Amino acid sequence: MRIALLQSSGRPGSVAGNLEVLDEAAARAAAAGAGLLVTPEMFLTGYAIGADVHRLAEPADGDAADAVAEIAARHGVAVAHGYPERTQDGVFNAAQLISADGARLADYRKTHLYGAFEARWFTPGDRSVVQADLGGLRVGLMICYDVEFPENVRAHALAGTDLLLVPTAQMHPFQFVAESVVPVRAFENQMYVAYANRTGAEGEFDFVGLSTVAGPDGTARARAGRGEELLLADVDPALLAASREANPYLRDRRPGLYGSLA
């Protein structure tokens, strides 16, 4: 399956503007043969928007989600998008996966909040593994800082995730996460990891780009630069199967020794 990663900070503070950017990107992704488009963290509203996080937050089935579903169905491409989700329990930093026919497949709430900004405006999620089947692959969802915790990604590996989608707002000076950590996570857990980042200055943050699709062989199968870009990569089930057969990490685990980690 070909996937597309939208590296862009869109139009912070404007849901309508970001839906326009998403619509254009979905058209380009579909024209390039992609079956899935992944946006960065908090793409529908912007990330560094302060109190507007709560003003712009919507339910998982709100108007913005309906608009994304319409875009996905019109272009025939599945979409994983980041947004602030409002529930009766609080506002969550969330990501939703919508199929190419507009059906809602999965909704994930960020479990590991990063820094004072996120701690102030969001409630942490409490479900680490969220998956859906798409294009013959078991697809998992995670958000930014979550992927930096080895246990988090290993839980996905043990649950059979083939492709882990990671909408991201990765900022300077932590570009080593995209450059080094993400390929290592893909290798040690034998999966593809699609890491879609924001780019440029936004509020107090400077987002570094470098969106990456890493394969189970530990290499970056595709990597973006620092500016706005639509990154394309192929997720190859045959390569994944061969890599899992050759790599003994998951088979050689000794869970009885790791109990103290929990």
C-alpha cells in the first residue's frame, strides 16, 4: 500500500483553512496512488494555539470529522488526522483514522503528554493500543511523544500492528527522534512506522519537519526535508513478512524477566 505523509503546519487557528489544505493534499495523494494520507499532530486546529484548543475542540463525530470523512470519500483515500477531541471527561490530543469510503475506523487519545503546554490543555488518554484493519494491514495509532517510550511501541508489536501511524509535532532540538529513534522503533518491533511532522515556527515552537516512513529493516524508506512536503512511501507486506521471519527479537523475548518494568 502506498501512503502519503503531509508535512505541514497548515493554518493554525483555522479549522476551515486546514480542511482546505487537507482537501488539496488528499487530491495529490490520490493522484499519486496513495491509499492513506497521514497528517501531523493537531492538524485540524493548529498546535500552539493556547486557549483556542478548548474553543476549537470537537467530538470525534463532530462537524470537522464529518468534513474529513467527506474529503476521504470524495478522493478515495483513507485519512489519519490529528485534532483536539472534546468529551465529557475533558479535551484530548487525539488522532482519528477514517477509511476511503468515509467510515470512522479508530480514534486514539495521546497517552504521554509532553511539557507544560500539553499538561495544561489536555487530559491524557488511557488506552495504549488502538488498531484498525486497512488495506490488508493492521494499522495502529500513536501521537508524537508516545513513540519515544519503548514499552508503548512494543505493546503494538505484540498486538500485531503492521503499520504504526504517528501524527507528530516534533520541535527543535529533538530532531534525533525522527532521524534515529523512529527507525530503531521500526526495527526492534518489526513494523513500519509513519511519522508525520509539522514544520516551521508556530508560537514558541520551531517544528523540524523530517517526516519519516521507517521500515522493519531499520532504514528510512522515505524522509522529508524541513519545509512543507507531501512524502510518499510504499508499505510492502512481503518485505514485512520476510523481515519478521529473519529477525528474532520478538521470538527471543523472555517476558518473565521484565516484570519489574510494570
